[in-house]
Amino acid sequence: MQLAKLLYCCNLIAKGNTKGGFTTMSIDIQTYQTSGTYAGQQNRVLRNTYALLGLSMIPTVIGAVVGTMFGVALMVGSPMLTTILFLAVSWGLIYAIEKNRNSGTGVVLLLGFTFFMGLMLGPLLAYTLHFRNGGQLIAMAAGGTGAIFFTLAGIASTGKRDFSNMGKFLMAGAVLILVAALANMFLHLPALSLAISVVAIAVFSGFILFDIDRIVKGGETSYVSATLAVYLDIYNIFTSLLQILGVLGGDRD
């Protein structure tokens, strides 16, 4: 499923980052580090981000179940309509979330967004479940995604390393994924799709380090925006990993 990668990469390029740009991060960090409330505030943002991230998995799973049962016909019947619908709804929700990033409305919108993203997982999950070992592949993708997230988040949350200089390289990777995903919408090359998924895992793993580091260092003060960014990192890693497992380990017999 390249739509989520396309969405996130377009959003990054349009904004510089989901929360305000790569170039201003060092300035923001210096500003917040001069405040006596810096540590407490950022620890609170980080805790709230993790709590909301965990909560967001509930509507995602519900949406995925519904999407698996009912969403395949739309994807197969009209892929172009699906792409347009996906991007329009997603960008609209992301815009609304960012406009309400400091209020309870933003939380509600974020949960609605994660339900929608779960719906869009449906066709990929349904395709994977056609394999005899489809359930095992999904479990492996979920477990692998969890391992990647907890490992990288643990590294970034210590604050001992500076990952802010990764921004430009990650942006270049996002541009590469965007161009390749757009091209493959017309080329339909399995090898290119597999390559995009491999690169996406590396790039979005880097974004986990970058996004958590921004929270810890004071570059992000809204746990709603922080959760949105990290959620999309995890979502893209999961879908990419599941696609790779399906290609390399799917049992059709």
C-alpha cells in the first residue's frame, strides 16, 4: 500500500515537517532549554504522546477490521477514485488536526483519522489473509514494527544523542519515496514496489528517531501533533514490512 507513503511524503514536503520545519529545530531547542520548566514540560508531552499513541491503536484496529470486511471492492473497482478519496480525506483531517492541535477537538479528530487509516489498511490485510500463513505474516509485521519503534524510541528518548541533523537526509528520502511511488502508480512494477518498501522502512525508522528527539529536545510542544507524526511513522513501517513479508514469505499453497 503506497498511499500512506505518498500522503506522508507530500505532507512533509509541503510543510518541511508535520510540526513546522526542519530548519527551525535547533533554534526551538535552544529556546526551550533556557526555560526552567523545559524538562517537566517535555516529559509531559512525551508521556501524553505515548498515551495517545496507544489509544489511537484502538480505532485503527476497529477500522482495519471494517476495512478488511468491506473495503476491498472499492480498491479493486476504482483505484484512482480510492487514491483521490484517500488523499482528500487524509489531508483534510491532518489540516483540521493541526488547526486544533492544542485542544480536545484535536484529540477527537486524531482518533477519527486513525480510524480512517485503519479502514485503508483493509485491502492490504485482506490480500495478505489470502495467503495460507497470512495471519502469521500480519503478526510478524506487527511484532517487527513494535520492536523497531520501542528500540528507536528508547534510544531517542534518552536525549543523549542529537538526531536533529537527520532532517535533510530524511527529507531527501521522503522525496525519493514520493517520486518512486508516483511512478509506480503507472508502472506497476513489483520489484519497484518492494524497493520502495525497503527504503520506506529505513526512512520512517529515521523519522521515529527524529520525531521523538524533537519532543525530548523541545522542538514539539503539542502532544497531538507529536502523536500524529509518530503514528504515521509506525503506520508506514508496518505497511512496508507487511508488503515485504507478503512478497518474500507469502504461502499461496
